[in-house]
Amino acid sequence: MGLKEEFDEYAVKAKTLPENTTNENKLILYGLFKQATVGQVNTSRPGMFSMTERAKWDAWKGVEGKSKDEAMSDYITKVKQLLEEAAASA
């Protein structure tokens, strides 16, 4: 299985993460997903009253510079880690 196929598989699995997944982890996944699918940040930073959108933008900006393949690989690793943690605490 190629990296793109594995990434797509884990993007689906990420939707099965427990509701108690921390916002910090959700933001890490969001940033890596955007970097893997879109590439570099291509929008301006949302205003201070759009806190959720601003946090998401900051998470994406935080992984700027990673290649798409590197972002896909990091995303897969993070989803695996979160799924393992969820299984261990179940």
C-alpha cells in the first residue's frame, strides 16, 4: 500500500477517535492533514474573535515547511498513537 492510500485509510480511522481526544491532539491532526492535502498555508490568519479558526490556522502554520509526504507520514503515526492510547484506556 502506498503512502497516499495509507494516509486516506488513517484519515477515515481518525474519525473514529473517541470524543475525549484532546483539542491539542485534534489540532495537531488538523495541521498535518492540511499540510498533507493542501500544502503551505495559503490564507491570512483569522481575527482574534474567531478563536477556533485561529487555533486551526496556527496548528497548520506550525507544520509549515514539511513536505506533503512527511506530513502524511506524521499524520498516520499520530492517528496510530491516539488509537492505541484509546484502546489501552478502554
